[in-house]
Amino acid sequence: MDIAKINNLIENHELKVAVFGTGRIGLPTALMYAKAGYKTIGVDINENLIRDLRNKKTFIDEPGLPEILSEVIDRNLIEFTIDFEYAIKNSNVMIICVPTPVNQNKIPIFTAIEDVAKKIGILLRKDQIVINESSVSPTTIETLIIPIIEQNSNLKINDDFGVCSCPERADPGNIVDNWDKVARIVGGSSDDVGKMIVKLYHNISKAEIVQVSTPGTANAVKLTENIFRDVNIALMNEFAVLYEKLGIDVKEVIRGSSTKYNFQPHYPGPGVGGPCLPANSYYIIKDAINVDYIPFMIRVAREINDRMPAVVMELIQNALNFTHKSLKGSIITVLGLSYKANIKDVQISPALKVIQLLNEKQANIQIWDPYYKGENVLGYPVGNSLEESLQNTDCIVVLTDHKEFYDIDLKKIQKNMQKTVVLVDSRNIYEISNLPQNIVYCGVGRKIRKI
Ligand SMILES: NC(=O)c1ccc[n+]([C@@H]2O[C@H](COP(=O)([O-])OP(=O)(O)OC[C@H]3O[C@@H](n4cnc5c(N)ncnc54)[C@H](O)[C@@H]3O)[C@@H](O)[C@H]2O)c1
């Protein structure tokens, strides 16, 4: 492989880039390459998406993104296509950003990345580089993707072409803002390939670029940081359920523990959502099974976090019973659909699971989420205002900690309501000392009380 030639293309901004998958991760990635001055092709199997992108339209609710899309189209730095052959033939570096979900049985599905690898392999030329940004297990690149490309191309890894893992660590809602801040992890099929890709990323981002020894190591870094978080949240969820039974307030405990120099606070809640955390553990579990190892802690953490919507459902039921009401027929106002605060994204959101459980119990649900005002989300209509969604409610349930919910005037709500307000705060966002008189309150790890 002619590393010097590719390095020259990088330095002279003559390198051509194709990004496969122009969704939440692929689109910002493609746009940032284009913005940095590299001719870029965004490729997707979704024709409507490509048509919209050509017309400067994106469904991705990411601050700053529409402006960059418009700018790079106007500067003729990006094109969008469903034509894989065109993209592969007209690029030096090909970046894969396709979905890698788990199925209902929690088995990782890597067929999209296999599909792209096969298409690339069939048309691959000498000196082309493939970068994977999709989340995969540590062994996926070396044991699945490189063999697929080699078999379909008859070319040899590192002699003829290079592969690199640069797992995406983006924080949805802040992707543009974080572009120059969040460090990137790069692991190449050889040290030279890794160094070359480090150089490339230095040309598109001011963030720290960290080279690790292999693609598998880079993917292990990504999974370790996410599973660390999943396991710690599970631990706090476990403490929350236990402390509630012991009559101890978990929010107070975390505040106290946080004063110790080596404690890292994590917070309990209604469960863990989004495209990464609920799936990433199962990638590691898949690799572990292949080497006859059972990662107990990782598995149990997933089970604890998956159980949390049912825990919240029980809290709602108990809180209503406290005021001599039952779930069946009660009006429940749900605050928040998104899987995390301040973004418009319901992928694997625990809020949806809680709503499904409430439906099964025949509760009447009214939803308010400022990010989905007046929309229909997966069959659930969202109100046009907080006031509308609070009408005749028996119980308010906070499922997402959107910043707008911290400032809700509970005093006014309690005053206007002709009955006691029941508030189930699954994100523990309210301070007990600030709650108005007469409200019935409970949280995850915070016992029911009438204020
Ligand atoms: N969204 C996040 O917050 C986030 C964060 C870090 C990592 N990731 C990872 O990034 C990867 C991409 O996730 P995303 O959130 O961008 O998904 P997405 O669903 O938003 O976008 C994926 C895009 O890939 C396209 N696609 C599917 N199969 C394809 C194929 N065979 N060829 C070409 N295009 C194809 C889809 O049409 C879609 O437009 C996943 O591995 C995910 O785990 C996501």
C-alpha cells in the first residue's frame, strides 16, 4: 500500500471521501469532512432521505447541522447518492456509519455493515482505506469485516488496502458543538494505517486523536466506556429500589457519597435508552460467549436497567393507591418521551416502555414533550402545551429530565387543580424542600409522601 501517496492526498486536501449511511452519525460526519474541504459523497439505501438531503432537508434535530448542510451543498463540496458503485469508484477513504442494533432476543445484528463491506470489497482498488465508525464488538472488524473485504476483492489487508476503526462517541444534541472537543479513538489494521488516519482526523477536528494498537482495541474502548456507564446506572437503580424500601432517600445518599474524592455519581431513573447503551453490552456478551466466558455483571446490569420501566409503573400504581385511586381509568400525564434530556429522539426510550405498561393497565394517558409538541409519536399523540396535557389529570409522571420540566410551577398547578396532585418523579429532578403543600410525591428511590 502506498501510504505516502494517501498522506499527500490528505495534506493537499485532494482526498475524496465516501460516507455510507447518512443518518444521525453519518450525516454530521460527511458534512464535517466536506466543511474541512474534502470532496465528500454521502451514500444511503434510503432514497427519500437522499432526495431530502439533496434539497437541504434533514430530519436530524442537531443544532447547527442544517446550516452546514446548506453551506457545503452551495460550495459544491458534497453530493448525496444511492449509487454505491459511483461512491466506491470516486473515493479514497470510505467511512461506514450504518445501524448495528440488537434484535428482540438481544442478538447483535451486523448485517448492514456486512452488506456495505461486501459492496466495497467487490469494487475495491489498491490503496483505498475503509474506516468503520459504527458500534461493533471488539472482534467484528478483524474476524468479520476484513475477511469479507479480502474475499470479495482478492486484495490483501495492509499490502493493498487498509482498515481502521474510529468508533463514534458522539453526544446527540451536541454533535456539532462537540466536533472539536470530544477525543477520537483510532485503531488501524497496521501502525502506518492508524497514523495516517490520525493525520486525517487532525485535518477535520481540533479534538485530541488517540491512536490505539488495533481496530479491536478501539472498539473495546468504546464499549468499555458505555458499559461502565450502564453498569453504574444499574448499581444506582439497585440502590434506589432497596433504599426506597428502607425509607432512605437515594438522592440524599448520592449527594453525600459525591463528597468523597473517588466517588463518581451516577443516577437512577426509569431505565436506559438510546441507540448505544441498551445494545453495546450485548456486543461484548456475544464475543464473550465465543471464548467461553460469561460476563455476569454486564448481563445482570442490563436486566436491572431493563426492569426499571416496570418499577416506575409500580411507583405510579402505589402513588395512586395512596390517594385511593387505581391505575385503571385514571388520567396519567406523562412528561417527556425522549430517551435523554433536551433532545428529540425516542430510540429505545424507557418512556415508551412505561407508556406501554400503563396502556396495558388501561390508564388514560396524556403526553407532553416540548420536543414533540402536537406530533404523533409511534401512535401516541403529544399535546400542544403543558396546560392541555394536565387537564383533569390524576397523576403527573416525569420520564425525561428535559430542562423545561425543572421550571414547572408546581405550586400553581396544585392551586389550580381541584384535587391533590400526585407527582411521580422518575428522574428525581425536584427538591423535596421546594414542593408545594398537599402534593403527593415519590421518585425512584424516594418513598411516597404527602407534603
Ligand atoms: N445515534 C447515536 O447517538 C450514536 C452514537 C454513537 C454511535 N452510534 C452508532 O453509529 C452507527 C449508526 O447509527 P445512527 O444513529 O447514525 O443510525 P441511523 O439509523 O440514524 O442512520 C443509519 C443510516 O444508515 C442507512 N443504512 C442502513 N443500512 C444501510 C446499508 N446497508 N448501506 C448504506 N446505508 C444504510 C440508513 O438508511 C440510515 O440512514 C450505529 O452503529 C450506532 O450504534 C450512534
